[in-house]
Amino acid sequence: QVQLAESGGGSVQAGGSLRLSCAVSGYPHMNTYMAWFRQIPGKEREGVAVMYTDGSTAYAESVKGRFTISMDSAKNTLYLQMNSLKPEDTAMYYCAVDPRPRNIERVVSTPEGWLDWYHWGQGTQVTVSS
């Protein structure tokens, strides 16, 4: 059974940093897409950052230069380093994994980017105060 468990969320002031973690267990695929999404109540879930096993990455325009997605294969853990946080980054953050081919730029640039992902974590809340 595939399980994803996010951690690392919390409350910070604007300009601060957080690192989110997503521990993945029971996942049988060596080559896979991994992503972070976020959602504000009443709004669609949006792609924040995505990467493929080969190291290729894509970021939403709103987080480029501030957020970094990475993977520690030895620990089966996906990370999202978030620096220079802004109040508009406040959201519930979710990690997701899926082995099926996709355009990673579209994951973070289209409203449908969050659709068709097999496995999701339960989410971790990030709150940034001004």
C-alpha cells in the first residue's frame, strides 16, 4: 500500500523559510513524477513544483527563485524548501507521486495540473503572516 506523509508545515512571518517533507512508502516505481501542490479553501488546487526521476524540474511562476523541490532517494523522501515566504503562500500543501508520463511544465502552469495523480498525501498547513 502506497503511503505519503507530509510534515514540516507551520506558521512563519513573511520572509521566513520552511522545509516541507513527504515520506513515501510502499511505492514500487523507480521512475516517477513527484510534485507539490497547494490549495486555499474555495479555490482549485494548484501545482507549485514538480520533478521527474531524471532530475528535471518545473516551478510555478509565483514561486520561481524562492522554492526548491528535491528528492532523497535513500530516504524515499521528497522535499520542498520554501524561502522568502509571502502571505500569499499561505495554503494547505500536498505532495503527490505518479509514474505515468506527463508534461511537467503543464503540471505547474495549467488549472488541470493537479488532476490525474494516483497517490496523495494528507496535506500540511503553511501559514505566512505579514
